[in-house]
Amino acid sequence: MTLVRSTPGAVWRITLDRPEARNAVTASMLGELTAELGRAAADPSARVVLLTGEGKDFCAGADLDELEAAAGTEGSVGYALPLEGALDAIVEHPLPVVAGIQGAALGAGCQIAVAADLVVAAEDARLGIPSARLGVVMGFENVRRLVDAVGPARAREMLLAARIVTGAQAAAWGLVNEAVPANGLASRSLELAGEAAGGAPLSVRASKRGIRLALRGAGPEEFDMMAAEAMASGDLREGIRAFRERRPPRFDGA
């Protein structure tokens, strides 16, 4: 049974599709998510990925039955690997990843949101990582990303005090880019994804990579190569022509 579905296109939509369980993720579901992200990355017509959840919730966290089965066993050491793989696939994805958050985005769901590049949340959404209430420890890279997003003081509130915030609070904290009324979430998420999809592909990819490298404190070599490729592309000439002719540019990624 497929629990993650894709709708290919310039805006490649990936939907967590387990609404009866509030889209709580299992290991196999996370494997499906990673695979769909890979399909989007390999599609030359895709320009952006839009992540959503079916039903009332984005993702209420990890499947507790699966977590309980792994607790206290040798399997607990590798329990987090599927989640880490999915998060890495989002962070390292060549395309911008936009997430639209409704209802609960807790634990794994919140970590997926933090890994995304652009996030729109419903004002009444609930985001948090209440790992302390379960006895779970989040991976170090995920802690780093959370600190990068909200700063150490807010990260302490979220991890030590298991603070859960609304979408409106999350926007004020910098955990998400913006919060909108729940009935406008779908349209605004798609609009933002379309804005990212409308940029010159080489420029957008280089900028995403540059931001990630800067957050890691890495050197500029890889970014410089990507920037040079974008500057030498036909898209740059098209962008200049379109600006002068006062028309939308027609970028082809070359």
C-alpha cells in the first residue's frame, strides 16, 4: 500500500497519504518519501517540490507502534535511519522544497518542516518536537538545523520544555516563513512554490546550495562553480531580454 503519492510537474507535489493515522510516518513510508524525492530530482521538467499532508494534519510524528517495538532492542540504534535519510534527501535536494503545514507537525513532522527550504503554515497549525515527553533524542544534524532556524533560546524551549507553538508563533520565531489562515494554506503554498518554480533553474539551485554551504561554514568552491555555470547560461541572457521587453522570462535551465 502506497502511503506517499506524487503528482509530477514543474511543481512536483508529494503528499503524505496516511490521514487515518494523522500521517504518522513509518520506516517504509519514509523510504517512499525518499524515493519520491529522488524521482523529482531526476525529472528535468521539475522546478520545485511541494510537500503536503493529506487530511487535517501534515504529520503527527513517528508511528508509535513502530517506535515502541524498537525501544530497548538492538534495532533501536538504527531506528532513526529512515528519517535521517528522508531529511537528508530534502536538505540536499537540488530543487527548492516547499512545505505546506496544516494541523499537527510534531516530532518527525516538525523536523521535515525544518529541513524544507520554504514553509507556509496555517495560523492554527501546531508545530513542535516533544521528544522529551517520549524519551527520544533527536539526531545532531536535526538539532543543528533547528538552532539555525530559531536560535538557541527557542531551540531550548522546543527541546527541553517540549514547547508546541502555533503556526502564527512559528512564523514569529522564524521556524516557518509565513502563517496564513487555514482556508488559504493550499493556495498560498502553491503560489509560493510557483514563485520558486518561476526562477532561473541554475540560479535557484546555486542559491539553495550556497545557503546550505554557508550554514555549514563550508568554503565557496562548490558554490563558485555552480554560480559560474549559471552566469554563463542562456537563462541569464533570457532574463535580461525579458526584463528589457517587460515580459515574463522563459527559462529552460540551460
